[in-house]
Amino acid sequence: MSGQVLPCDRHEIASLFLFEKLSPEQLGRLCAEGRVERFDTGPVYTEGDPATCFYVMIEGTVVLSRRVGGDDVEVSRTSQRGVYAGAMQAYLGDRVPQTYNNSMRVTEPTRFFVLPAESFADIMREWFPMAAHLLEGLFFGSKNTQRAIGQRERLLALGSLSAGLTHELNNPAAAAVRATADLRERVGKMRHKLAIIARGPYSREALAELIEIQERTAERVAKAPVLSPLEASDREDELTDWLEDHGIPEGWRVAPTFVQAGLDTDWLDQVAATVAEDVLPGAVGWLNYTVETELLMDEIGDSTNRISHLVDAAKQYAQLDRAPHRDVDVHELLDSTLLMLSGKIGRRVRVVKEYDRSLPEVPAYPAELNQVWTNLIDNAVSAMGSAGGDGTLTVRTAREGDRLLVEFRDTGPGVPEDIRSRIFDPFFTTKPVGEGTGLGLDISWRIVVSKHHGSLQVESVPGDTRFQVLLPLTAPETESDSESDSGTGTGAESETPSTTGNETDTKAETASETAARTRTETAEEPA
């Protein structure tokens, strides 16, 4: 947008803090290469357009905003003379995209000193060569630091998940190996018992009856009821007494196996009525081996099914062989993430699921949502761990208007109010040195807001902290896969007008806090 061009007054330009130390020759060059423009109420430039000019406000009121998801979020509003914005990275040349990082509008007739980007870049290099080098180092250094720490954050998360998955896989694998060894032993004993029976004085009819009882016993094992410890103990006593009364040696060894298989004294009465008295001890021993092999095979089946389930959960978590963007059931993503993190969650944290299973699928990038769930669950577990280790993690889903809510609630000490506005800032962490990089919530915020056009907010009091993710139930009209820097919060220094020459860093930091606070406060009602 073009404004009304006005004469450039050196003395007025010199009264702005940015130019107050310049010589008359330098002020003359500014007026020669730049211009003064007056803008009526409305937009001055738009985020994403080529950055052609550097603006310094002489008088009026400016408002800066950023495009977050599908909404324009105001990040700064000021009437202080000398604030500046626009092509502030022109001196970096083609090493960075030369586009406006924000949108600027004025709310009343406002005058600016406007300097073309090329002139601004030349003046920076000629008049302030050392400052230009320092700013370049600061800009690219912070970018490289964020990239390196972001990679470390992902590697740490991957290592933690791998350790947890290995631990979870080891338990059923060890159980399957142990059960296989026991099964081999039982099958060997069964063959030995079969040889004894074959050499014994058993008639063809008695052997047929014994085999029939064996088949019925195997069927009964598959349908064994689940007993309480007290019920199991009482039934073991009953079976032990029955076996002793019928002359079965060491009945106390056999009774627990029969109870686990669902056998009772009524069943043994049927066995005793079917076979001859002299055959009964051999029949009971034969049935004991049958029950043991069936139980061991069930244990192997359960263990291998558990391994298969864990592998499926790992594939679901990593979204292998899946389209990057598709309609997904968030409950499947949550369950796979909880399973992957079960080793880290441990036994001292109780997990409660309050799912609304009637919720529809949502369009999303599932692998990236799993990263969000991982960060939020990890933070909740860490918070409860710092308070003693015990606690309850509640994962809730619900519908709120045209959005789907996923809420993570923990019983930790809470997020203090004085830092709540900064928790989504990159590199900000409350964890001890070496334990946190401060990028987990920043990454989560960018994934939810910039990538999914949703919102991420926090509500916290001691004993009740809730991180709430709100996702649109329908896809936006235009879907962009690019990750905009608008959600990172790292560009506040270059997006927010500075106020005084000596307080540039302080004001830039304040603007970063304001942007982070805007994230939280506007998450539910976007500006």
C-alpha cells in the first residue's frame, strides 16, 4: 500500500532515537534515499509480501499482527515515536527469504520515514560493519542452535521410547521363552507317561475313555473362569482333600494346576466314575500333563500376542506405511502413545482414560500429533515425578462446538502464574539443567496451531494442570504443509517495533513474552 509522499525534514528525522547520533551528512543521505509517507487508517504491508521497505514511525499508531493458522493475531500495538518494522533483515541479503514477517496497519493517520530495503542494507554494511556482522552471527547462531537442540530433543525422545519399547517387549518375550522350555519338559514327560500307559494293563476301552477325558479337559481349560485369590485357595484345599482321599500321591502339587484350569471336585468325580480305580492315579497324572501343556500354550499365545500388539502400537505411533495427512481416530493415536510411554509412566502414575468414543475422525498429520501427545504426557509425568512420583494422569476427549478436545490433566504441582505466559517460548524450561531443552511445548504449539489450525492452551492450579488441544473437525479449504515460523516465537526481535535505542533488547524480550501470552490467551477465542 502506498501513502502520501511528504518532504523529508533532517531535523525531524534526527529527533528519532534510531538516528539521533548520525552526522548531518548521514541524515542527508537518509533523506536523499528515503522518503516520508503519510498513511491513512488501514494496512501498510502484509505478511509474506516481498520486504521492500524499512519503516520508522514519526507519529501515529501502528499495530503488528502475525498469521497463525487461519487467524491474524495481534502481537504489538504502540504510539511511541521511533518504533520501526519492515525489511529489518535486508542486510542478510539472499541468505534468508526477504519477505515481511508480519503485517502492519495503522489505526489513525500515521507518518513514517520509509527507506528502501536496498538502501537500508547498504547503509548497515557501510556505517555499522561490526554491528552487521554481530547481528548476522546472532541471527544464524540462534537458528543453528534451535535446529541442533531440536534434533537432540527428537533423539532424546526416540531413545526414551526405544528403551521403553525394549523393556515392554522383553517381558512377554522372556515369558514366551520360559513357557517354551517348560512346555518341552512337559511334552517329554507326557511321552514318558504314554509309554508307561502303553505297557500297562489298560484295555482298549480304558485308553479310549482316557483320551476322551483328555479332550474334554483341554476344552475346559480354554473356558476356565477367573477366580479371586480366596476362591482359588478354597478350591485348592478341596481338590487336595479329594486327591488324598482317592489315593493320589502328592495331590497338593497337582491341585493348583487343576484350579487354574477350572477343574473342580465334580469334574474329578466324573473322571473317577469313568475309569477303573486302579487306572485313576495314572489318569490324573495324564490329565495333569494335559492341563499343564494347555496352560503353557496359552501363556505362549498371550506372550506372542502381546509382542504383536506392541509392534502394532509402534507402527501406529510411527505411522509407518501411512499417508502423512489423513482422517484419523485420535483415540488410536492416544492409546499407541500411552503404550509406547508405559515404561516411562511407570507403576506409580495412574492413567485414567475418559474417551468419548462417539467422536468422529479428524483430518490430521497423525505422526506429528503423536509427537504432541508424547511431549505433553512426558511433561505431565515429569511434573508429578518432581512432586514425589505418585499421581494421576487423565486423558480426556470431548467435542467442543466444531472442534475436538484432547485434554491431559495431571495432579502435579502446577505451572506458576508468573511463568505461564512463557512456557510455549522456545528454550524455556523449568526442568533441571541437562534434562530439558525447552523445545517440547514450542514444537507442540507449532504442530497444533500452525500445522493443524487448532489451538493449545493451559489451565493450572496446584494439583490440577490441564493442557488442552483443540483440533478442527473438518479440514480447512486450503491445506499447507509448510511449517511457518509464525508459531515459533523466535522472531519477536525482528517483528516487534523497538522503542528506544538503548532498550532494544529489553523491548524485544517483552514482545516475545507478549507473543507467547497471546498464544495462550487467544487459543480459545482467536483474534
